[in-house]
Amino acid sequence: MVVPELRPWQAARPHVVRIAGAVRPRLVRAVTAVKPPLVRVATAVRPRVARLTQAVKPQVTRPVRPKTWQYTAGAATAGLALAAVVVSAAGPWDATGQRTAERDRAAALDGTGGTDHGRKSDTSGTRARGPRPAPSAPSVLTGLTVGVTAVQSKPGAKSVADVLDPLLDDQALGSRHTAVVVDLGTGRRLYGTGADDALTPASTTKIATAVAALSAMGADHRFTTRTALEPGTKEVVLVGGGDPTLTARADDEEGWASLRALAADTAAALKKRGLRQVTLSYDTTLYAGPAQHPIGVNDNIAQVSALMADEGRTDDSTHGPVPRVADPAADAARRFGEFLNSAGIATTSPGLSKASGRAESLATVSSPPLSAVVERMLTNSDNDIAEALARQTAVATSGRADFAGGGKAIRAQLQKLALPLAGAEFKDGSGLNRDDRLTANLLTALLVKAGDPAHPELRPVLTGLPVAGFTGTLSARYSDGAAGVVRAKTGTLTGVNTLAGTVVDEDGRLLAFAFLTADTTDPAAAQSALDRTATALAACGCG
């Protein structure tokens, strides 16, 4: 059984900056060293204050456009820094430094009243009571003007070991476990056990997939779906561009490419040419090899195709396991034909074809930037997006766009980044394949690389990590622990539980960690044990 689980960033100087978002009643310190006057970003969060630690160069970096947030983490000795992040209004942060998903979650928890946050879909439940504004929420992240002396001490490897060793010895973590903890401020490993032992990583594989895709294509890359008219034939070809976020929904508000919009634009282009009846075909030749994942038919993933709408889902869900259509490409083409019909263009039943080089372009729709696609993949542990990104990485590097080619492309990109690949095996992009192998050393190195100012294109790997107690696969976890402080990618297969991400410790330091287990027998107990371990890191004043 398988259990489911923006743009270029500005580089920063190698000074240490920490990020902490906490909304539970525990205190996370925020330390910002700036040129006088000190700048406050402070809004109360629930009964207690959430602290955010930053140590920045002695001047204030102002947001370059409305509704942005910048954060930086650096390394004076290793040159490992989380570069200044500027996320646009469409990104995950707003002007107060609050992650928008956290804002929505806090709104649902904190009652009614306040401003309209601009979303038609109201997850807080207020919509059922009429068209009233969504509840306003306090900032989840709060910056305090505390002196830098509060974070002068350095974590010591021995004290970190004292904290983690007993927790990792929990029998719930199976017969084998590996772990690594790295201080992102210094690049120094604080803890390691079995660091170079390669284990099945499950969905933490997506961190590697994200780094490889962003490295190969850049954070601004977009996937384009188009229509083309074959000359002299009245044949319209719907050409799949490998956009895993293409949607046929009428009420999409996230900026994903719309199949309906493509049909409307195509119909308009055809009418200008005096065509109101066409032969409809669809082209899936961007990808090669088998479409079915080696795990077989499974609610966690559709057949991998260069053309699909809403991931071939058979309901209105946008993430999580659900039965899929048997042929996502044929289903997308059928729905596209229906939209054309509604727009006044009669079509035949769609059939497979390949657009020729002579075909005339009619219309196109493009995905949001790759940065946003990566964030969605990581936050929701989206297997369909992950497999698409593996193939797109292969396409971008002139490889064969199948499972094997995607794995080779991922490895090649990580090798270019000088990451430790000993023992690593990439059989897919999602981590559903039990033959995948990663080490705790590689996982933490990937997170550190994502914070390297020399690679600002990798920043979405960090901003896309699920936030404990708030977003994605961690939304229902850490209710009694480090909510808002732990940000991590989960991984779960039968007998396998993994967790890799970042955490802000009690001294306000940003740490990268990776925990992998093997032969677990109780997934819930293993998950809880990993959560306790990450929470212990958050509470560790290991200076």
C-alpha cells in the first residue's frame, strides 16, 4: 500500500539571517540587526508572540513591490546563505511577512470579522453564512527588534546529539534510521548518524526533483499548451506541453493555465479564418516511454502524459489521492472539444496525432512560473507534478523524457551542483518508486544549496516546504509542537517514513535536517516519533 503523502531571487551577503514562523503558544525569537532606526514588522499572533530571527547587513532592504517579503540566511565561513527573497503578490508571502496559506489557516481558527482577502473560495466556512468578508488574521511571522547578542552562542554537536540520540532510538522508527543536522549559518554539520547510508526516501525525493528542475530550467520557466492548424486540412491539433497544472475548471483562481481559455482563444482564431467545423487531434509526443508508473494503477498518480487537465482527477480535488481517468490525454482532448463546441466550433471526436512543423499556431496558454509549480509540488507532495518535472528536466537537457531519462537528468543536474551523490538512485521524480535511494547527507546538502546566494533560482525549494500546523502535508501535524517553526517535506511508503526540511531552534538559528527510516511497522507512530524529533530541534538551545 502506498500512503500519500518566483522569479529570480536577490542574492544576499554572507551574514546570518534566520526565519521563524510560530503561531502556537510557544516563543520563537526574532533578532534583527539593522542600521538605526530599527525597523519593526510586528503583529501579535494568538496569545503569545512568534519570534523571527534575522541578522542582516546593517541596512534595511525594502520590498521592491507591494505585498512582498524578504528573508535572508547566510554563512560567514561556508558561504551558505539563504538569499534575500522577494516574492510577488502571487507568491507565498504578503507584505507583513506572513505566508498567505498561514494567514488563511489563522483566519479559520481565529473567528470572524476583518477584511476580504480576495478569494472567492472560503475555506473558513464564512461563505455559507453569506457574502461577508473572510476573517482577518494576525501576522504569523513577527519580527522583533532584539539585539544581536542574543544569538552569539553556537550550537554544539555534543549537545545536539544528547537531544536527538534518545529520540532516534525510538523503536517506532524501525530497524534502521539515518539523520543529519546542519547549521545553515555556518555550514557546519551538528549531527550525523548513517549520514552516507542510502535508504528509500519516499517523497523527500521531490526535494531533489525540485532542485534539478529549477537548476535546469530556471525559476521563471513556464510550460505552454498550444493549438495548431495544419494547413489545408482543417485539422486542429491540441499540443501537450507537459504542463501538469493545466486546468479545465471554470473557477480556478490560482493563475494556472486554463483549457477553457485556450478553447475560447482557439475558437476566436478559427472564426477569423472562416472555420467553424474542424477535425480535432491531440499531440502527446513531448514525452516518451511508458505512461504508467511502476507501482501500477494507483490513486496517488495518473498516467504520466504531456497532456492532461486537472491531473486526470475524477472529482473536484486539487491534491491528495483520488481515482484517475484511464487516459488523461484523451480526457483532456475530449473536454477541450466540448469547450470548442460551446464556443461555436463543431469538432470530430479527438484522435492522436502529431503537429507538423508546417502547422500554424492558433493559441497558447502557459503555466505560472516554475517557481510556483515547484512550491505547489512540495507543499502538497504532488506526484503528478513531480513526474512531470523529472521529464521536463530531461527535455531541457536533451534527454529522453521517460522514467529512466528523468532520473538520469536529475542526477546530472545535481552532479553539476557538486552535491554528494554517492549511493543515490533516481528511478522516478516523485519518490513512489521503492528503488529510489537518497542519503541524509544529500538531502541536507540540497536544502543548503537552495539557500546558497549563488543559486537564487533554487529558493522555491525552501519557500515551498510544508509549514508545520498550517500547509500541505504538515497541516494536521505538530498541533502540540513546533507549529510554524518546522518546515519540511514528508515521505511515507509502507515501512518507510522520512522527513527533511528546516527548523528554527530556540536560539533563533536556521537548521537543515533530514531523518530517514526503514522497516517501520506503525506509520502513525513513526510519523509522531519524527515530529517529536524535529520539535526537539526547535526547542533546542544547543549553544
